[in-house]
Amino acid sequence: MKFASWFAVVLLSSVTFISAEEAAEPSVDAGFVPPKSWEEFVAFHQQGGDFGTWQSSGKTMALWEGIPAGLDYTVRYGMQLAHDGQVVLYTHYMATATGQVISTGTAMMYWDAESKTVKSSSAGFDQGQLYTGHSMLIGIDAQSQGIKWHYTETSRGKTTEYFQTRRRLDANRRSQTGQKVSGGDPWNEEWTRVGSTTGGTGVGRGILQRLRRVLRLDR
């Protein structure tokens, strides 16, 4: 009986110890802190030199519902301020070496006063078919110079959730990682700046009009 009691105490102690260890494990979002205001969000991008045009290339992976794996591609990304600084406009254009368009789209980031966070609405075409999406900012990691989003996309009748993380490598290079919330292999890219750093202004009205037309198609 004494042995049984002693064993029970040891077992309970072990369970408590393991639980405490598990509780002490850092969250996957540890370090990412939401900005307190839209101005703080914009300042992070302006001070870090994130606005402008970026380019990357590689081979597609089976991550996005509308993009097949195994295609060699080049992609350009653009980030600019719009609507008197109240919106950050993010665009991409991905194509093969022969000019076949793989994916193109636009996202508009803004401050949601009700939830006091940055959100984003997006739309575009993957392999000629419409996709739509929305994102919520998880936070900014000042130490690693990273920013992380929770992105939900609907494409070809299927809705999938993703984590998207970007980090600054140096003044003219960025890394981007996309991964399904459910897990699996990530899609990693390295961006290189095209042209000079910009202050984030100068978005053409035509880009905004095209985005509005695309969004209306999904209604």
C-alpha cells in the first residue's frame, strides 16, 4: 500500500512537471505584437524601406489551390500607400519564362476601428480563375524585423487558411514564407528590391479601379 501511494505521488508529480513544461513552450506567434494604431503599422513599413517593387523567382509548390506545383516562375510584388495614406496597396504578378500568367492579384490593407487591428481584403486570378481572400494581422516582431498574417483564401470552391510571414534580411532583400495553418511544407521565397526605395506614395488610380472590378465579380 505504501509503495502504491508513493508511486501515485511520483506519477502525479511527473504529470504536473510535464504539463508545466508544455505550458512554458513558446507560442508559434511569440514575439509578434499587434500595432497599437494604423500610424504605427505604416511607420514600420516606411522606416524599414518596405514600400516599392520586389522580385523573386523559383519553382511553384503545391500550396495554393489554384497554382499547380512544378512551374518555373518569376514574380514581382509591389507595396504602396494609397487613399491619402489610409490604405496600403499590395500587388503581385507571377508568370513563367514564356509569359504564361500564373497568378495576379491585389490586396488592400486598412485599419479596422472596431477590432483595433489591421485587416486586408484581396482578390485576383490563379491560372485564369478568380480567388478571393481576407487577412488579419497577427503582429510585428521588432527584434527579427518580421510581420505575420493569418490569411484565408477561397479558390475553386475550396477555402484554406494560411500563415504568411515576411522578414527583412537587409535593406534590399526580404524573405517570405507561406504555409497552411494545418501544416505541411512551406513555400519560401527571397525577394530582391527592384529600383530605389520609395516613400510609399504614387499608386495609380487604374490599379484601384481594377481591384474594385475584380471584387465585384465575386458578389
